[in-house]
Amino acid sequence: AFVEHHAPRPRGFAVLAVPAFAQPSRGVPLTDDEFRQIGEQGFGLRGNSRVWSTEWFNGELLFGTAQNFLCIVRSGAASNGSENPELPVDCADNLLDNDFRARIYAYDPVSGEVKLRFVSQTVTGLLSDGTTVNVARDLGYRTMAAFVEPDGTKALYVGTFTSLDLPQPPARLLRSV
């Protein structure tokens, strides 16, 4: 089951669009007129800087996101260690003060609404100096697959992303219940 959570008002720059029709491609390129915007500004959180996965499940299009991932990139922790201060993102001075909890959103094609369905929990991480900090359990939801099991049960499997640069547990595989 997904945990219902209400996001604050939108601000930021992320945009998502989906085809305005539900017919399969016939090999003809799509045009701008065949898309309509369904979400903007990080689905209400500017820090939603990545939609890493999508999957249709139970009549909704789900989006797995990464929250404030660009703050990790900007700090140099996600690359070769070189900082990139030019990225236009709002980040806390202390990297670990950013909210990195990954999220799953659901788009209902009938109502046209996008709702937050799941937010990663926080866990206690251990820094190299022995102090503890609260960190996101999951930094992002990189993969999703809907599956019908042999007994007919529909399940959504979600692959998570974590970083060796943050004091958090390893990645895991989630399954809907």
C-alpha cells in the first residue's frame, strides 16, 4: 500500500508531459500538439529534480523520483568529487541538511490529478567521526515493474537508489502489498 502524503504548493522548474492520446506509435514522430502538461515544478516540490522511473499500475501512471539529487551532484559527492556550484538549485549549506527522501507520485488519467503516494522513510546514519544523522532511506526510485504473480496477485516492484557518499543503508527492492 502507498502512504498518502500531501505536498506543499508548487515552486521550481520541473515539467512533465504525456501524450494526449492513448494509441500506440505508428512510427510517426510526435509533435508538441500531441502532449499536454500534467505536472510542473517538481509535483509541488522544487527539489524533485529527477523522474527516474514510470510504470502503469492499478489504472495510474506512477513516477519514481529523486528529491534534491542535484544538491548531491552540486556538492561533488555524486561524481568525481569536483563541485558544480553553477547548478541552479536551492541547497542547504550542509549537504546532510537537505531532504533527500525519494517519492512516488501517481497520475490518474481520468481525473488528471497527480497525487503523492509514497515517501521514503528516514533512518539513522553513522558518520565517519561516530556521530549519527537522520538520512533518507532511499534517494531515488530508479526502476518500477508491474507484475502479475502466478496466483493472480498484482504487485508493483520498485528498485531503489542510494549513495556510497551518504551514511545510509544499501539499495533495496520494494514490493507493494
